[in-house]
Amino acid sequence: MNLDELNKVARAMVAPGKGILAADESTGTIKKRFDAIGVENTEDNRRDYREMMFRTAEAMKNHISGVILYDETIWQKAKDGTPLVKIIEQMGAIPGIKVDEGTKPLPNCPGELITVGLDKLADRLTKYYEQGARFAKWRAVIDIGAGIPSYTAIRTNAHALARYAALCQAAQIVPIVEPEVLMDGDHDIDRCYEVTEFMLKETFQELYYQRVALEGMVLKPNMAVPGKKSAKKASVQEVAEKTVKMLKECVPGAVPGVAFLSGGQSDEEATAHLDAMNKIGNLPWGLTFSYGRALQAAPQKAWSGKAENVAAGQRAFTHRAKMNGLAALGQWKADLEKAKAA
Ligand code: 13P
């Protein structure tokens, strides 16, 4: 393992004013997104949609540090035959790859999940590196509900995350470690804080046991937010203050960067929260975005599967990338949203 090189990539992923585009929806998940805009879920449509984003020079060159790809996409070629990975590189962004193979029920823990995909991961990582991937992602899912999460789910998922991270570093790939505490449910922000804190502490303990070099990884956590069905809402400032406090309690300063998932927050909420955290300032790590839905919902809608809408889709993508890039610097203002390119 060349840690200097891993550290260089990790720092580039969280470079000031830039963040990560999570475009790694599985074929099943992108179907749900395409269903919502009336687009058939074919290989060509998935390619055309992602090619549209990757060719958006203004967004990609100025605001996107890296792109998380799904297995299908990393091998795909654009319409003109250029590998999609090459287009991402030409835009100055780093290609990355989702390597977990989804979730399975966790035995003895009703309703809870374990992320799978460790078997043969070492071989797959070698192939992904050869194909251009310089970072990877593995997502653990922790749900909050009556009597859950169990310690079994927290510990088993943290262990798998750490095993994955160690395998990545051995293959000279920066692991994005993503322990996602879901925002489904009716819990309040303090319950989310408590569960996320537990999960993060357990994750860093397991990373230590697996001898993962913190300088060569990026953390992708959820923010401390109330559940979607919670009766108790939280202000932007409360989310920002509690999330920063939670991260400071749990994330060692040796970690180069934290790149949040959006997790079902609205586009503007995801941007406002990130901005408010960066306005607090004085943080030991870079704090940016690794959004899927909060970057893509607007361009998906604008594109709607029609070739004549590509320019509109690209404008919408540029706008969201720019807003989040400003938020990563703590320089976003709510009125900038209105200047949205139509
Ligand atoms: P969302 O921003 O839509 O939560 O997706 C990010 C991601 O990569 C989840 O694994």
C-alpha cells in the first residue's frame, strides 16, 4: 500500500468547493428513478442519462471531484465509443466504484440488514483499479425503529465496513466508508444523533482493528436529522450544530474528509445543511457532499429521457453542483436558488 498516494486521492475527493456525484444506483434503484419520469429502464437509457451528466463540463470541472459508478457503468462506452471512465477523467474528476453487493436480512435480527460482497472483493478491486477506479464505496444500512438497531446489526455492519476498507487500501483504492443511519421513521433528531454516534464509534473501532489507515479514507455519513415522519422538525442551524458536534465526538482528525449522503432530504435542505456546517468552520476535516438524489433529482426531471432536453438536464445538474460546491465552502445563500437556470 502506498499511503501517500491514497492520501493524495482522498484529499482530492474533498478538495475545497468540490464534492462527489453518487451515480451508482443499482439497476433496480435507477428503475425507480426512471419510473418517476416515465423513462424505460434500458441499458442505453441508463448510459445516455449518465453520459449527459458526465459531459456537463461546467459542473464536472468546477464542482465535482469524483463520481461513484455502478458496475455496469464502469465498463460502458458513450454513444461515440469513448469509455465513460475516460470522459470523467477528461473532466478532471476521479472515477470511483460501488463495490458492495447490496443487503441481506441479518439472521436473528428481524427487520435488520447486513451488507454483503466481501467474498472475491480483492479480485474485483484489482479489475476495477485496472479500469481506472481510484476509490470505492460500501454502504451499511442501519434502521431506527422500535427496539432497533440492535448492537448485533451495528457491530456486524461496522466489521464488514472495516474489512472492505482494508481490502480497498491493499488494492491501492481509497475506501469511502458509508455507515448510513436511515431517516425513515418518526424518531427525533436526538435519537438519530444517538444511533449515528454509536454506529460511528463502532465503525472507527473496527477500522482500527483492521489496521485501516485513516489518512487514506473518506467517511460518508448521514447528518443528524429527524426521521421523515417525526412530529418534531429541526431548523437548519440545529441540524448543522448537532451534526458537527456528533462528528467531532467520533471522527479522528486524521481522516482527510467527510462527504455526506443526502438520504432523502430535499435538494435545498441538503445544500442548506452542508452550507451551515461549513459556516460554523474550524473543522479538522474537509466537509462536503457525496449526493445521489440531491444532485440528480432536478436533472432527471429536466431530461425526462428526451434527447432534446439534454441541455436543460445539464443546466439543472450544473445548478445543483454549483449550489453544493458553494455550500462546501460555506458560501451558499438561499436567494441563489432563485437564480436557477431554467
Ligand atoms: P443519496 O444522496 O441519494 O442518499 O445517495 C447517496 C449514496 O450514495 C447512498 O449510498
